Amino acid sequence: MDEAQAVLDSIEGTVGEIAVDNPKMSMRDVDVFYAEKQAIFGVDLDVANNEVIAMIGPSGCGKSTFLRCLNRMNDTIPICRVSGSVMLDGDDIYAADQDPVLLRARVGMVFQKPNPFPKSIFDNVAYGARIHGLAANRAELDDIVVGSLKRAGLYEEVKSRLDAPGTSLSGGQQQRLCIARSIAVSPEVILMDEPCSALDPIATARIEELIDELRENYAIAIVTHSMQQAARVSQRTAYFHLGKLVEVGDTNEIFTNPQHELTENYITGRFG
């Protein structure tokens, strides 16, 4: 514990450019506590439109906890408390008048393991559109479902069996189904928490291609345990260590010329 505290104390501030021009989301001085235990320490970070920002770091470093702050998923944990500022298009997502359900339509999330609902492929994608009243009739609902499946790169594989259970798909297809479900409600930001960790290399490659395609229309923040994946899919990378944001910058720079010793040690495999 003393050694960990010494490392924490040695991280005086984030290295690199925290801010971006016209950020989609802007986080300042974010702290997260689980009861009395602090998990995130004063994180400042921006997420831009049409970019993928990857969050990397050792297991338990806080990257997933921080990601969950961005659509208030931590609200579901009774002992969790978040302080600081999390802004979406200049509005505080933790303000008293913010509806978390509506927020999560704007800031969608794809989890580590595919989690299709126990419904048909069609109903999985249509669920959010129905809940939020996005379709006036069946024809509009059909358009939303088909369009979302196409953007998720899944439509051609399932178009003849939209009534089949979502759980009948392969792991990679289920993850793309979950992505289709997320984008069906027209989000502005997509959060991905290790979306490929349960997938084989072929399915992982397809998801990574999809992430690159989705970047044209969304701001994307991805947590990944794979440095190779971060290098492949992201434009900027943020390195976390013991709940602090140590370094953030252009992905190529982070991986070829890190400015902080902790980042360099992690990337070169000295720990992690």
C-alpha cells in the first residue's frame, strides 16, 4: 500500500494535451469513491467528435470506472459517489434535471461480454426505439432496425432470420447486435468497455473495422486491455495508473515516444 501511495504521489499532473477543440464531452476534476475508497483521482479529459480515444492501463487502474462515469452507469452502484464536472455539449450530465435514461440514449454503451436481450434479433434492435418513441409506425421501426443492423455490419448475415433469438448468434455477431441496439436510438457518443475481450481474432477484427467506420458519425471512447488494439483503432490514447490519468496524446506518440516513465514502463511490458 505504501509503495502504491508513493507512486500516486509521484504523479503530479497529466502529461499531454487534455483539451481538444469543440469537445463532445469534457471531464474536469473527476473523483470517484466506492464508500470511503477513492478509485479515480482528479481526472481531466476531453472526447472529440469523430475520434476514437482509447483508455489503457493495468488491471484495476480505474479506466472502466472512469468510462462508466460518462453515462452515469455508476449511479447503479449504491456505494459509488462521483464528483467533478462531466459535460456533454456543455451541459452537466450530473445536474439534478438530467434524466439518466435519456442520457444513456445519447451516450450508448457496449459492454465487455455481449448481452443481447432474450428477444428476437429484430426486437433487440427495436427495443430502444420503442421505449423512446422514435418510430411513429411499423414502417419507420423497420427502417430503424434495418439501418442499424447495416451500420453494425450485421444485416446481410441475419436478414433472413430477424425473428430468431439474438442469443442464437455467434459471440461476434452478438456483439455487433449490441452495437446495432446502441446506435438504433441515434446516440452521439458510444462507450465501449473491452468490447472484444470475449471474442476470437476474426470477430475482433470485424469489430475493429466497425469501430473505424462508426467514428465517421460518433465520438467513441473505448477501454481496452490490448495495447495492439488501442494502436489499431484509436486516434488518441489515455494511460491510467492507480486511478490517475498519467498521460494522454496522439496514439502514435504515446506508443513511440511516451513522455511519462510510467507510460513507457507499461508500453514496454515492464509491468501491467
